[in-house]
Amino acid sequence: MKYTGSCHCKAVQFEFESAPIYDALQCNCSICIRKNAIMSKECFGADRFRLLSGESFLKTYHFGDHDVHHYFCQQCGIYPFHDTLYQPGSYRINLGCVNNIEPRDLSITYFDGRNEL
């Protein structure tokens, strides 16, 4: 199934292929709890994820050990996805940015990123 998504202002647009999405992931680390993002459980590599537009609008935020690249639109501030040093180019998607998905209706797994070593 092909999903499409964007930041709020639509400067950053992307698509990815996935089986139908019924579950999600939510983390309680200091940045995720503030973003309140509901993310894809799966990471999507270059074979299934494509940035359609807005690369020049994307900025990256790092904190702590700098192992996660949190991408956000510099125009509207929305976080559409991130990747990690451990899986560069393999993106976990902010499901709130995906068209035709209601993230709060999904089965959410909670990840204790606050206490994870």
C-alpha cells in the first residue's frame, strides 16, 4: 500500500510503501514527549521511502548522544520523520503527518526511551 504525507505547510512531502498500518509507537524520551508524536513501528528504507519535495526546507535537530536525526520543516516546524546513526536513511514516520491515518485510533506500543540506556 502506498501512503503519502507532508509537514503542515506541505513544503515537505513524502511517500512510503507499507502493509496497512494498524499499530504505532510512542516514546517518552524528553523530545518525543514534548512532540507528542505517534510514530510508525517500522522503519522504512530507501526501497520504500521517497522524499517527494522539500529537502531544502528540512533541518535536523540533535540532542543528547546525537544518535537520532530529528528532521523538521524550517517553515512550519513540524517533525515528519527521523532516522538514526544505526540505520541512516531508514525512516520512522510521524503518523500524524500521513494522509488518511488517524494515529490516535491505532494500537499504540509505548517505548520507555527516557530510561533506555
